[in-house]
Amino acid sequence: MTSPASRPVPPAAANPLNLRGAVDLSSLKQRPAAPPAAPGAAGAPGMPGAPAAGNGDAGHPRRPLRVDITEANFQELVELSAQVPVVVALWAAYSPGSAELVDVLERIVDSYAGRLVLGAADVEVFPQLAQAFQVQAVPTAVALVNGQPIPLFQGGAEEPQVRSLLDELLKVAAANGVAGQVGTGEPGAAEAEASPLPPLHQKAFDAIEAGDYAAAADAYRQALLEMPADAEAKAGLAQVELMGRLQPLAAADSEALRQQAATEPDNLEAQLSVADLDIAGGHVEDGLGRIVAFIGRNFGPERETARVRLLELFDVVGTGDDRVAKARQNLARVLF
């Protein structure tokens, strides 16, 4: 590994369906069970116990939602990620930016009142984890959602960027049925856990957990009818509609579909389907660029259909994402 560049590396947007095949964790799943936590060890209820040190400073206090990852407790965190997203910070003492990034993540994760958990892993102590996540430099942040990895960013990142990214991560997790909360043991935690979701949002989450994306979409549409400015419902609707469209595509020959899109550039359905596959596979720029190019070549009802789909995918990726901003600029060029 080499030390990362000193300037911050912009985080990549999380993706609601990019949850399989990115990292092979199978070699790490048969580790010994974690030993019982020592009396008085810090940690939220239901979370693995871990040593206090974890950012290169043995005197640094543990926060309730911080777990220091070891070979013994890693599998427990993988299992915990079926309840709440686990943000994994991979760090090393030789990396000057590592301690700062872990501290930033620790502070931000704590502010989410149990909706996220932070795991910090010293890659010099647990090199197998760095190999499994294909880490090229430290510090690096990834997330686990339902046992599957989502790349976040490498290098440093400003706090507003991280918060924006973690907001998107929670949407990703909810769209994949992971929307739990762990106790923090701090004042106000019980009230935070007891705060219910708006009824229609809860109905949508329940439908997502049941795999009924059409019902989830209906719930979000109803929420938007009642409150058109509900940004969470708008983003949720875009995500579940994408997930619903991808269900039949999963059984299709994706290579044949891509070949059709290549040979039939003005076939609207082929272009939109491949764009969905690109977004789901993490190829955001390719997916958005494909639709922008179609809009630039075509006019009439098909152009408007493509434009509306593009705006929906902006909500899926995240309207604050740099790639969305670039696609908006390109869209303006071809429209005007």
C-alpha cells in the first residue's frame, strides 16, 4: 500500500443496487467467534465488543457506535449490517490522514443516533481485510449493507461531503431493506429510536422488505400527493422504480441487450434499459451519458420520455453528486 495524496479525494456516490460481487468476503467468514467482552467494555447493545484503541492513539476514548475491527469480531459486524449499515474505515498508523478521517467518521456516525455503526480496521493488524476490500491506499472508507460491500471513498473528505454521502447510504440501505437502529446508551437515544417514520414511508419500507417494489412505489406516490416537497419520498420513489425495472432485466441476457443498444442507438427502450444496468452496476457516468446522448439525437415524445427518466436517475444517484451536476450541464447543452 502507498500513502494517499494529501488533497481530499471526492467521495463516490453510493448505489442502491451495487450490492453484489464487488468484494469477496468468503475467506473472512470463518473466523473464530468473538470472545466475551470485558466487563465495562464500551459498545452499543447488540454490537460486538472490541479493544479501546483504534486510531493510532491508545488513549483515545471509544464512542458508543465505534467498533474496532478484528479477525474475531468481523463476522459479527457483517451480520450486524443486515440491521444497520456499517461504515468501515481502513486506516494505518503510517498514514498521516488516517487518524483525522476516523475521528471525522466517528463524530458523524454518532450524530445519526444508531442508524449507522462505524467499524475501524488497522490494515497493518488485519491485512486480510484490506486485501478482501481491494484497498489501494489508506485511509479508505467502504460500507457494508446486508453483508455486501459498497465502496465509499479513498483518502480524505470534508465533513459536508461525508454527511451527504452517508445520507445517500441510508437511502440505499432502506431501499434494500436495511433500516434498523442500534441503541447508543446516551441520553435521548430511546426517544430517537421511538420516533416513528411517517406512515406512508413505513408502508413503503415494509413493501421493500417484502420485495414488492410496486407497492412501495404506490406508497411513495401517495406521500408525494400529500406533500409534493417530500424529498425523501421523491428519492425513494426513483429508487424503487429502478429496482422494479431491474427485476425482469436480471433474467435477460445483458450482453445481448447491450449489443442491441449499440446497434440501435435510437431504440429508446434499449437505451433506457442499458442505462438502468449501468446505474445499478456503478457505471453512473456511462448510464447518464447514454440518455443525454439519446436526447441529443432525438425529438418528440421519445425525447421527453428519456428526459423524464434522466431526472429520475438523478434522484437515484443523488442530486448533489458531481456526476449528476456534469450530466445536467450536458443535458442543457443538447436541449438548448
